[in-house]
Amino acid sequence: MMKRDYLYMCLLLLCSLLFCTGCTENEMWADEETVSEGLVLNLLASGEAVVAGRSIASDEDLREDVVENVDVFFFAADNKEEVARYYHKEVGEDGKVLLETGNWKSKFPEASYDVYVVANFHQYDDASTPDTETDLSRIKTWTALVALSDTDPDIFKVENDRFVNEDIYTGKKFMMDGKKEGWTPGEGTDETIVIDLARAAAKIVVNVSYTDDFLVADRTIDVRKKLVRYAQDVRVLAEADPIPILDLYGDADGAGMSTSNYTEGSGVARKDVLYAYSYPNEWGDNVADQETYILMNIPYKDGSQGDLYQNYYKIPVRISNTAADLCLKRNTVYTINVTVDRVGNQEIDKPVELTPKISIAPWKSENVLVGGDTYKYLIVSEDEIEMHNVADTVVTFFSSSAIKVTLDAAYYVDKSGNEISLKETSFDWYSVDYDKSALSGELKIHSEVPKIVTARYFTLTVTNGDGMEKTINVVQYPLEYISGVPGLYSYVEQYKDKNDNIVTVNGGWPDDLEGKYSEDIQVGLDGHIGNNPFMKSKFYWEGVIYRIDKSYSDHVRANTPADNNRMYLVQISSTSKKYTVARPKMEDTGVGSVTALGEENNRLVSPAFMLASNLGNIGDVNWVKAQDNCNYYVEHSIYTVEKADRLEGKNYDGKGHRCFDDWRLPTYAELQIIAGYQSTQDKVMDMVLTDKYYWAADTNTYLETANPEPEDKQIPTGTDSKSDGKVRCIRDVTPEDLKELRAHNIR
């Protein structure tokens, strides 16, 4: 019998239980106990002639409920390490196992026991021993039992699977496990222990339908399937830790394909059902190498005399894009509905991926639950969302009960790194629409695009009536946006003095400051302190930027009020009438390179660039010294990076602080952008161009901060003798940089 609407069946079966309210376990199984002849196991596995109940996800002809033999382990509740009693038994047609007769209670002297049952174990023989084992009597301890694995090379096969080579597979059986904790021998001579077994495998059901875009007139088809990257090994106990390194089987090729398991209808009314099984598999972010999926081939002919075309599709078992949900769980049914609305690919290694609609359901007998447990779940398709200059996004949900969505937090990060709450004004910019009574559907999230040029962060919490909870974190970006990278300390490696002599900055940390400030600052600046008349080495400590220089009698002086240590990160997505977004050309590459000369280059704006923080403040200099200063300027981040995560080709200090050492003079257009932001977006960018003139990339060109948009559109140009300009160095940001910054929650 085909059973597709599992959740609906669950509801019906739950209703049937309501009529048994108040029944004890013994009362519900009174009939079984009256025929007991000692100590008996009554196995509930939704099995054919083996159990009393039926599974909501079981079909009689698939042998999903057959239990042939069991291994039973008793552990004394107060000494779980050692096996107290062990039995290997065949299962009777009535689903019962007679463990002991006669004076069986004398063998159970303890007050309470935990009972574990392993059913249909596949490979008893232990290859590491010379003997041939036929049961699990070798398992003497709890440690050995939780480490025990089952291997089923035929796990992917379905009863009566017909393979392309005409072989038909029969004799399917599923390894199952179950337990009864706290069992206490009763007063009578006959006693039944009810054990609810659960399968270790996951079941995949694919319902395939067609449209007339594919099933055109006179087209005949065949349907074949293969499970790719399935697991054939699993721990026997559900509560055991999973196998740490799992081998996967089932190559994406034509070998081992089998035909559709069920077909009804014809033409566009045709429906095919495909089954497959796998032991649990988690692929998370490693989709390319570990994802389990169905490879489907629908070879077709157009007309009786037409050629036969191979036609491949990929059907992912992908509930969501959340890494935690990219898996197959034991004892769970994954039902996938796909519609074939176009021709696939004739090449098997490039199958066309179909869009699945997936639901999950328990693969267990809902009307014979022990202890009143029910299957509870809550799944969302995304839990980390980025919205780029858009106001709407959609999240799909699946739940075992009605859901509720709440806005838990909303904020932006201001120019000083503080989180400014937006929750109180959320009615102005946020809404979420969904069917509050549905068990599956869409969350239609609306959030107005931020008007300030920085990201908006907000968190939604989804809860259901079963007490389950999911969190959805959203980051929403406008077209242009600013964030901040906190700096810790800075210096220039060398500079030119007034006579154009090169001076290396290599002084050590002052002895009288030993132990003061942080070790990271002391170690980082040791060997980078000098007597530079233009740019002092600096560090950030407890909210204040300090200058440190040999020329100071006390070595350090506060940089107040310029204490903002944030290197502003500017990202721009599109060109405007005022500027062209393109990375400016450089002379040479890497550390030591400078911005190329020329007006055209001076009109470009890098799509992603960072400004040096106030740790990079400098005195008045001419254009040549300004270019030289950026060439040798170094600023280190507050955040640290573990060795294994550091970017190749980038520098870090001994404590792991990122060394930003590839600065350049900004273009004139970039200075215009900065000037505009600091005057119109003062919530997210501090005043960073505070002096009258700032040097730009082309020779002797500069920005006049009081007039960043001159009417004649000409770029002001000084002379070699002009020495009253300041510098705000910038650096181009790479995609690798952005990835590192995001890892430290800088977005």
C-alpha cells in the first residue's frame, strides 16, 4: 500500500491514541501477556506479522518491518559497564521472543535493568579473530556495545529492485535498535518487556511527475535511479557517537542502476515512485565530496522509430542550505517531490539538477509509542542570510506543529563600534508574513533597504508548539556600505628626513614602560619605535590612542581627541555620474607598490577599500613624503588569526594580529567619497579628513576638504614646494580579506 501523506497519517494515529488515554503499558498489551510463558520480549517495529502496529512510512512489500533475529543486552542500572545478561534469539511469527522460562527471576537479582536490543545485525563474524562468530556474545561491556558498528553493503537496495542487468534483489532486512530503561522484574511468573525498535537507516522516497514540456506527444520513457554517495556503516545504537570518518559508496556512473519502484498512469499523468536507503550521512559544507543524492536517468524515444537518448537528472536530498540540515538522519523518511519539465543532459557527469520539494517524517510506529514520545522537528531553509540592496527574502520552513516568528534583535554598528538598537523602530522597516497554522510554508521577510550606509543586523527566532527553536540571522546591506576594522598599533618602517636621507624606524620598547599596556602592544612595537618628525608610532589602549616616540621625555602622549581606532571599510557596488568604480592601477605589485600616476587613474574609486585609522595620523608633509609614508605605513588589527587560518602571502605578527602593510595614496575620487560620507553619514563614519588639504594619488594633486566638489570639476594641483598637506592612506581589499574579516564578525 502506498502511503505518501505521512504527517496526515501521524495526526490520525495520534487521534486513535486519545481513546487509550489512561491505559498503562501493561493494559495496552494485556493480550500478549496472557500467552507469556516466562520472560518475553514483544518487539514493535511496524513489522509484517512481527508486530501489532503499522508504521506510517512502511509498505508491506518492501519488508521494512521484518525482524529475523535479535541480540539482547541487559545492564544492571547501577553497573552499566558490564553486561549482566545476553541473549541471541530468533523472532517468532507473532513478533515475540521468549528469553527465559521457569525460575527466570533468579537470573535477575538486581532491582533495575536497562535493556538494549539490536535487531537484524548483518555481519556477525569479526574479521580480527580466527573464529567465526554467529552472534554478539563477544560484546561484554557497555563501551564495546556503543562502539559496535553494523555494515550493510546492500543498504541502498530496495526489496524487488530490478537492476539493468535484470537481477532482482530480495531478502531485504534493516538493522534496528531499541531500549527499555529502568525495567524492574514484576511480581508474576510471566512478564513481557515491550521494546519499540527504530531503524538505523534513512529512507528516501522520490515522487516524480511530468509536464507536457517534457512528455511531448509520441515520447516514450523509462525511469532508472541510483543512489550516489550513500553510507553502508553505522553505529548500532542510536545514542552512540557517529562514526568519525565515514566511507561513502555509489559512484555517479551508470553501473548499478535500477528501475522505477512504482509506476501509475501514462502520458503527463504518469507518476513514478523511487525508493532508496542509506545509513546516516552528514555532508554539511562539503557538498562536492559527500552529498547524498539520487542520480536519475529517463532515457526516451520520440516515436517508435526514434533514436534512444540517455537523459540524466540530479535529485538532491537537500532540506535547506543550512549546514546542520545537510544530512541524512537514522529512522527518518525524506519525501521528495520533483517535476520533470525539461530534457536533462545526455552526459552522466553533468546531470540537470531538479528543484526538490522535501518533507520529513518519522520512520516509526506512531500508535505504539513507549513513554509517550512523539516525533518533533523544526527546519528552516536558511539560518544565515545576506540581503544585498533588496528589501525582501523568503525562508522555507517545515515543522511538527504551528510556528511563531519573533524579532529578537536588530541593530547597526556606529562609527565608534557601538551596537545601536533598531528594534524599537522595527515597525517602520520590518515585517514577516506566514501562515500561522501551517506545518510547512514560507516566511516572507520584508526589511526596507537601510538608508544609512552600513549593514543592518537582525535576528529572528522561530519557535513551534513542541518547544523547538531555530534562529535566523540576517545581514542587510545597502548599495554602498561602511564597516570598521579596529586597529591595535601602527608604525612606518622607514621615512625620509628633511635632507631626504632614509631613516629606518627600529627602536626598542622603552625599559621604563616594561609591563605597562598589553604584551601584544609591547611585543608588536618593539623594534618599531623611532624619532620620526612626521609620523609617530601609535597604539590603542583602553579607548585612547597613544603616540610613542623617542623624542618624548615620557615616551608616550595621548592622541586625544583623535582616538577612533577604526579602519573604515568602504564597499561600493556601482558606478555613479561622479566616479567610476574600478580598482586603480598600481606601479609594481604587493608591499611597496604605489598608486599609478595620471588623471584617469585619479578619477577611479576602488570597489572595496580601507582607510587607515587615527593610528595613521601624520603631520604636514609634501606630496613626495606623503606617497613615501603610505608606501611604508603598517597598521595591525586588534583581532588575531590562528596559524591554520592565516591567508597565504599575508603577514601577521607573533601574536596573530593581521599586518596591513600594503597602503597607498587615495585617488582624488576616493577622497571625494570619504569627504561626502563623513559629512552626510556621520552615524557610521567619524571625521577622518579634519585638515584643510589631503594629498591624492597623482603628482601634487590634493583635495580641499572645504570644497570637495569644485564647480569647474578640476582636480587641484600644487607644487613641489607645497608642504601643508595631510595624508589618509588607504588599501584595496581583496575577497580573501573580506572572508577573513567576516570570520571576525566584521561585515
